[in-house]
Amino acid sequence: MASKRGKLIVFEGLDRSGKSTQCERLVTHLRHQGQKVEHMRFPDRTTPIGKMISNYLSGQTQQEDHVIHLLFTANRWELAKAIESFVKEGTTVVVDRYYYSGCVYTAAKGVSGLGLDWCRQPEVGLPRPDVCIFLDIAAEEAAKRGGYGEERYERKEMQDRVRELFGELREHHDEREDIVVIDAGRGVEDVEEAIQKAAVKAWDVVEQSGLPLRKV
Ligand code: Z5A
Ligand code: MG
């Protein structure tokens, strides 16, 4: 019998919704279960492109809006083959932010011509997640977890627009079938339990259907 493939699971959500916290926890949980797991995050600031993105986010450099969008996308394409190989060989890949953030944050700038549809085009062909866990939190709850940081997009107007656009993506675009919304305003353990249940459900669908890893 062919060995089981790994799964591709992505975390998305607004700032301070707990993505990094919950990614770590899921990776640890799956490893304790004996699964092979790779943990990735985007932007991956360690690559040459990632360093350009990091300098842009910290305000050290400027980039034209199309250019920075394509750099974020290129940063994912740099790792696309690696993700496919891991999944194929039976390793599950857990990713902290992915192309959904890519589309929404650029579109939230409100630049003419840079809407969700345009932003999605360069992402087409990337490995498509088996499930995208969307951590949903009210703005007031997220605010209790600390103020905005120093980076470029950490402003209230931008975050409000990001929230609206994530909603649009979840309701009207092809992505909606991949997304599972989790109430992230609860305690860390409660959120973790809900994520584990959603992950198991998604695993079962993949295994019962024998579905190969798809493409965006
Ligand atoms: N961006 C883009 O424009 N295009 C792209 O393609 C991609 C990204 C991929 C940097 O991202 C920016 O890049 C981001 C989007 C843009 N811009 N903004 N704004 P990043 O991923 O590097 O951002 P980050 O620094 O990791 O922050 P974050 O993602 O917003 O935070 P988080 O990971 O969701 O939350 P956390 O670090 O796990 O938790 C935040 C705090 O809350 C922390 O003190 C925790 O201890 C606490 N916490 C966590 N969970 C809970 C619960 N349940 N209760 C109470 N407190 C909690
Ligand atoms: Mg984070």
C-alpha cells in the first residue's frame, strides 16, 4: 500500500489572533503523536527575498506596491517545491500565514488596480492547503493582547480593512472551501482544542478521499 502523504495546514488571521502561538502548539502536539512535521512561516525573513521584505516592513526601505506584493509571493514560491516534497514523503507542513495574507494585506492598501483578484494571480499554482485555520478575534479582544508594534502595516485603519477583506475572501472567493473559522478570543487551551478537532476532521477528509495535494 502506498504510504500516506503529509498534510498542508495553514494558520491565518488578524494581528495578535494567536497564529504563532497556536502553530507552535500544533507542531508540538503532532510531533508528540509521532508525526513528521515541518514548521514554516511567511514571510520567511531568512532568505534574500525575505530580508528585502523584512527591511520594507520595518520601514528601512521603500518598495513600489506591486513590487512588494510580488516579493511576498516570490518568498512563497521559493519554498513551494520544498513543501510539495515534504508532503509527498509523508511529512505534514504547518505554515504561519500564507497567500491569504498575501492577497488581503496588499488589497487593504486601497491602491487602484490592486484588488483581491489581481493580488491572487501570482499565487496561482502554489501548493493549496488541505485546511486553512482562520483565527477570528474581535478588534477589542486583540487590543487587550498589546498595542500595535512598529512595523509598516500595524495601524488601525489598515487592520480594519484587513479584517473586512478577510471576510470577503471567506465568503465570496474560491478560498472559502479551505477555510475553517475558529473563535480565537478564548483561552489558549480552548483555542488549541478547537484547532486539533478541525485538523483531525480535515485529515480524515484527505485520507478517506485519497485526495492529492492540490494547487491554488
Ligand atoms: N504580510 C503581507 O503583507 N503579505 C504576505 O504575503 C504575508 C504577510 C505572508 C508580518 O507578519 C506582516 O507581513 C503582517 C502581514 C504581512 N503585517 N501586519 N500587520 P508576521 O506574521 O511576521 O506578524 P507577527 O509579528 O507574527 O504578528 P502576528 O502574526 O500579528 O501575531 P500572531 O502570530 O497572530 O499572535 P501571537 O504572536 O501568537 O500572539 C500575540 C500575543 O497574544 C502574544 O503575547 C501571545 O502570548 C498572546 N496570546 C496568544 N493567544 C492568546 C490567547 N488565546 N489568549 C490571550 N493571549 C494570547
Ligand atoms: Mg505571528
